[in-house]
Amino acid sequence: MEVKTTLRPRDVKRLEEKLARFREWLPAYSGHRLYGAVAYLEADESVVRHAERRGLFVIRATGSSASIVNEPDFRPRAFS
């Protein structure tokens, strides 16, 4: 998961790069399914949809809570 005050396209790219190397860093989890998520306070709608198209869960912080804002038909990507 990547948490940002303002979510930008480069944040999505960096998270994908980290997820691609996750099993290299933590081989004990090689048998588990890996999903990614970005959380933010502010973002352009285009960046939110870009992250969703890349298969990431998208979480918007609101006050003292947070909500997953992916579309109802969203299918998360399992990163290997």
C-alpha cells in the first residue's frame, strides 16, 4: 500500500515497481496472492481511474474514516 496526501501518476508507477519486487524482498510470501492499494487525501479523478485500471484498490481518506472508491465492477490485479 502507498499512502499519499496528493496522489499522482508517478506514485502509482512507483507502487507497481515495488509490488513487482515484493517477492524478491520477502520470499516467505511467495505462495500468497499479492494485491496493491493506494490511499490518498486529494487526487485528480483521472489519477484515481488510472490506478484502478492498473488493478489497484483505491482508498480515499475522508475525515476520520476512509472509503474504497473503486467502481462496482472493479477486479483487482494479483501481482506476481
